[in-house]
Amino acid sequence: MGKITRRSALKTLGAGTLAGLAGAPLVARAQEKVKWRMQALWDGGTTPQKYEELFVKRVAELTEGRFEIELFSAGQLVPANQAFDAVRGGAFQMMKTFDGYEAGKIPGLAFTSTVPFGFEEPDQYEAWFYELGGLDMARRAYAPAGLFYIAPTVYGPEPIHSKVPLKTLADLKGKKGRFVGLASTVMGAMGVSVTPLATAEVYSGLDKGVIDLADRGDLTANLEAGLGEVAKYIVMPGPHQPTTATSYVANQRAYDALPDSFKTALASAAREVSSALRQHIMVSDTKAIEEFRKQGVEVTSFDPADVAENRKKAVEVWHQATKGDKLATEMVDSQVAFLKQLGLLS
């Protein structure tokens, strides 16, 4: 479990439901009922959103109902691309986000979301967060923005859906592909002509031949989106996203105003949900692959030796993506060292 920051005195929000608590004794404050609002990444009714419902329920259970988080699905409070600034400004207290969205502003966040050609197993990535200082680095990355990184949700790989067979990584060269974040930069270095498309446009992009291949989401979500109708080849795991981390991020002042027991509840619930969602996806992926195959989709994977060789090229791109930022460089160096210990880099 990551180290939870403790304060000898609590700060106030200055407005909202926590205003006026600063003068109360810590013991008394721990008995107060706190209400937060949180916007998630996901649409209502989707599997990931159901796990966010589990998260807020678990926080309430761990605090005996004294910490209530009202959950909103993507876009209900603000458009998804405005959540960072909304939480920062105190419009609501918490968001579930994908750090890569803000990597253009904060380079280190590219390495706390998903690392193309990086850790092969989600447990490896989660170990970097909890055992090798990744959690602290993520918090340092968010701190200047007035935000507090609580914990990641780490799960497994996402596929590449393709209209053409891909037997080796060399087959990517010259293809038109949809990727986002750091993956777009790394896949571009692999010879892909990267085209930015919104998630909702991936199906039509494949259908109309605007792109030859695409990253979109997890296997189950892509099955539900009908990608088996327009792309008859899947590479799984996709080396562009071997593991993925989304994150719980709070307004710093709101977080500082919480009793320590509430902070612990957030951290504990987050780690429980990370494990629960990962296990669920592991099971649902096998079912999704069966359904894709029934649709005539061929499911293959790249040779591990091919991936390992191209990982060296990816590391060069990772270093370029730090843009010389000290903290981002520290993250890359830490991850590279761990990858070497795991035998994934020589």
C-alpha cells in the first residue's frame, strides 16, 4: 500500500460542504459526514462504470457511511476534456481519469497511464507504483496543479484491430493506424502513419478504409462496438498498450481537509477495485475472443522475441517523450531499471 500523506492540521476548502471544518478537532471532524462529487471516465451502464459504483460504495462502507461520494458518468458534470481543470478549480472534488490525456502539459503522466512495449503484466506495472516509488512520482507530477493522485486502477492489455493480417511488427510499416497518447508516438516510430480519431469514429474509420488498424478499448467493449464486422484480424496483446492504468485524482485542498481515516478508505477502495476489475477483464477477454472467432476474426499475437527487439526502439522514444522534464526522466529511468530486473530489457 502506498504511503498516505498525514497532516498535523487540516486545510479548508473555503467553500462547499467542507467549509468551516478547519477549526474542529480531528476526532470531532472524523465523525462529520463528508459529501464529494466524482466524475468518471465511463458512460453509464458500462462495465468500468459499474466498478466505479463499487468504489464509491466501498468508501462508504469503510467509513461507516460518513464519506459519501456522488458518482457521475463521463460528461455529466463537464466534458471529459475539462475534468482536469474542473477538479483543479474545485467545481467538484474528484475524477477518474487517464493520465495520458494531460501528458502534453505534464510529461510524466505519459508514464503513469500506459507505456507502449512496457510492462507485460499488470502486476508488474502495479508493483512499480506500490513498491518502487511510482505512486510518489505520480503525486509529485500532479501536485503543482493543485491535485492529489490517490491511486491507479491497473489492468491488462488492449488489442489492435486490423483490416489486414499482421504477422510481425515490420508489417505495421506503411499502415494507417489510430492510436492515442504516447502510443501514437511509439507506433509512429514503428512506421505507422498515425491518424487521430475519436473513439466513436474508429468503427467508421475502419469500415471506410480511413485507417487500416486501430487501438480502441478492451476486447469486450470493442466486441460490443461491432469491430468484428469491419476488422477481421486482432493482435492480442497489443504491444502499444500491454498494461493500462487509469487513476483516481482529487482536488488537493479537498483531500487535505479529510480525516486520515477517510484518506485511507480512498486508498484501500482504489486498490480493491483495481484487483477486482483486472480479474473481471481477464475472464471477459476470453469470452470476447470466443465471440470474435465465431464472427470469423483471426486472433494472433506477435512473437515475443520480435516485441523484445522493438522494445529497445520504444525506449528511445520514451526518453524523447520526457521532453527533458526531470520528473518524467526519473520515471523512465525507474521503469527501465525494473524492466531490466524483470528480464524484459537487456
